[in-house]
Amino acid sequence: MEITWSRSATWAGPSWWPCWGSIFVVAQFRSFRLPLVILTPVPLTLVGIVIGHMLFRAPFTATSMIGFIALAGIIVRNSILLVDFIRHAASPDKSLRDVLLEAGTIRFKPIVLTAAAAMIGAAVILTDPIFQGLAISLLFGLASSTLLTVLVIPAIYIVLRDDGKPATR
């Protein structure tokens, strides 16, 4: 009986994390749309994780899930920094396009350096049979999500922004 509860608790817990994360982001930014912008890259990282597991022919294990959770934290942090920069850089005399380009240009280096540091750390444990799933999730998830964060966040920000201005501004 305890094993069944343990398994269900293992998978039920992570399903609530996006809800709690959204609540904190709504409280921080005072917007219901920005959590969608910030949390969108998290499921998109599964593209890289699945490709990585397929390339290595490795099963998705508990350590893979731990890698996905760690990856989600890194990606949400990068997304929050990018969106916060966009919000602070926005001004009436700047077009939204210019603000998004400036944010992407300035935040790109820190996002890539964060991803590279984590990927180097994950590459060290890639050959370990116990932690291989974690390493694959981090390596391939970070590779795909780094690009997706810089490209997808500005696009979704335009679609879901809540300032009521037309997209051409």
C-alpha cells in the first residue's frame, strides 16, 4: 500500500508545481497573462528531452524526471529575467519590436552562459548509468530550450501582452 502511495505522490506533486509557480508569477507581475508567457518554454523543453532519450536509446527514468524538474527551474528563471527586462525597457517612445530585440540581445549571453554551465556539469555524468537520464534531460533540454526561450518568449509576449496596444507599435 505504501509503495502505491509513494508512486502516486511522486507523479502528483510535479503536476501541482506549475499551478503554484503561476500563482507566484501572477502575484509578482500582477498579470494573469504573463505566467503563460513565462511558463510556455517549460513544456517545449520536452522536445529536446525526447530527442535526447531517443538518440541515446535511454528510457525515461526517475532521474530523467529530476533532470526535467531542474531544467524547468532554469528555464523559468531565464523566462522571468527576459520578461522582466522587456517590461522595464518598455517606454512610450520605444516600439515593442525595438524593446524585444534589445531584451533578446542583452539577455542572450547570460541565458547561454547559464545553459552552458549546466550542460558542462551534465556532460560529466552522461556515462554514469544511474544519472544518465538526468544528464540527457539537462543536456538536450537546455540545448533546445535555450533557443526556444529567446525565440518563443518575445513572440508569445506580443500575442498575450496586456497593454491593449496594437502589435505594430
